[in-house]
Amino acid sequence: MKAMVLHKQGQLLQTEGVEKPLCGKNQVLVRISACGVCRTDLHVCNGDLDNPKLPLIPGHEIVGYIEEMGSEVQGLQLEQRVGVPWLGSTCGHCFYCRHDMENLCDEPGFTGYQIDGGYAEYAVANQHFVFPLDMNMDDIEVAPLLCAGLIGFRSYRMAGEFSRLGVYGFGAAAHIITQIAIHQGVEVYAFTREGDTASQEFARTLGVTWAGNSGDNPPKELDACIIYAPVGELVPLALKVLRKGGVLVCAGIHMSDIPTFPYASLWGERVIRSVANLTRRDGEDYFKLLNNISVHTSTTPYKLEDANSALADLREGRLQGAAVLVPGS
């Protein structure tokens, strides 16, 4: 099969012909129709996240169809459309797995990091870590939901109860969760990099209450903020716009260092918390929710062999929404 392979962090992916993966007894072989390009892929390829399996096929926003099933697979069908997310396996016996916190598992396996992912024509996945995709959206539209959507949803729930939400970094995750929040009656305030009027206008088309630069003060204090951009300098800025008791969620798997800030910015029982990975329950709840909410994902399709261009466009902020690789296009 054709695949985009990372041999050394910091270098470009190579287009290669590799052996089609074999399906284990608890696995399904997925014929990939689309794979979203996530900022975490950038962190893996750049070396911000160390110790990946090398050589590696990145990609963890996989949409495809089951072509083969292992002998012990149950509850799935051939040709069923499924999604393969970032969390690809857990140990099942550590403290976190035993206490309903499998996203913090001590011995996890992550798709496109320790497990070959979706920048290819085929991938194998553990039967317990795939999601049936029954919503009325095409494959390219669905792909960003597998990470940008899922992590956005987890961060949204971890922000607690709120009526005014600030979102920093208006990319793939933000534009999806904004639609859910507005559907649920939340006022959304979008913050972008300085002078990024295109992203601000994009946010307004989705119905946000206000859009401006990351250093601006919104017209009202906010109940909660979520930072999707991997920029630690945004933390003090977000704290300044939170009301007392407000919650700030850092949603990225990687973030640059957070600069020092006065204790007064945190005082008043403001809370800073991070989001790590996802659980299968997140996915089950999320896709159930999407059966009742109409969400549109803004996507830019790329040929599989153009993965380096897609990553570069993401890195340089040239995308509105999400990049999606389409094998065979």
C-alpha cells in the first residue's frame, strides 16, 4: 500500500510502498477513505513529542471501512464505516484504567505515535478502540471529528457550567465546539492571533458573539476559556478575562512554556486545568450528541502524497478549519 512515512523527527515524510498491515485476532483492517491532519501530528513530526515508534505512519483522525476482521472481533461488520482516534490501546490494569480514567493510562498506545496511523491506504485498529460512524456526513467532513472534535468536546465538558465561553485559537477544534456551544445557548467569544481578520470573520459566520485578537478584552467577563492554540503566552491573557471562579482549560497535548504571571490573575478561585487524550466514553457520548446536532466541519482536502504540504499549511496558519488527506484522490 501507499503510505507517508516518518523516519526521523524534524524531517519530511516520505512517500513509500509498504506492506499492507495484517489483521490480528482482536483487530479490524480499515480501508482508509479520509484522515484528518491534526496539530498533534505536527508535534510528532517536529519532535515536540518525543520517542515515537520509528519509522512511523502518522495520523489519528481516521475514517474508513472495515475490510477484514480478526477471529475474536464482535459487534462490528464488514464494510461498516468506523473512525479510529488517538487513543489506540490501554493496559486495562493500572490505577487509571481501574478508576475510569483510561485517558491517563500508564501504558497506552496512541494511533499515529506508537501505532501506525492513517497517512496511508490501510490501517489496523483494536476492535475496542474504534467508533461506528452513523451520522449523515461524508467521510471528509467526519475526519476532523476524530480528534479535533473529540478533544474539543472533552475540553468543553471539563470547563464546567458556563454561559459565556472564550475560545483561543480558532482552528479545527474551535470551529466544531463553537457550533455545539451555540446550539446549547452558550455565548462564544473567539480570540485569534493578532490581526488574523480572516479567522475572526470565519468565527462570526458561525455565530460567535464577539471575535477579536488574543490580547483584546471582550465586552463581558467570561465564565470559562479553552485554549486550543499550543501557546503558553495565552494563559495569562485568558486569566485576565475570566470572572472569579472561572475555569481555564488548556486543551493541547503540547504547549510552549507558560510565562510567569501575578498571583492576582489566578486569585479568586480561578482554575487552570489541562486535557489529556480522550476516553472511549467521550467518543460514545460525543457521537450520540452529533446525531441530534447539525455540525458542519470546514475542510480542505489534500492528496495523500501531499501530506507535507498539508502539515506546512497547518503550521503556518493558512487553513480555515481542518486539512484532510484523501487516499486515492
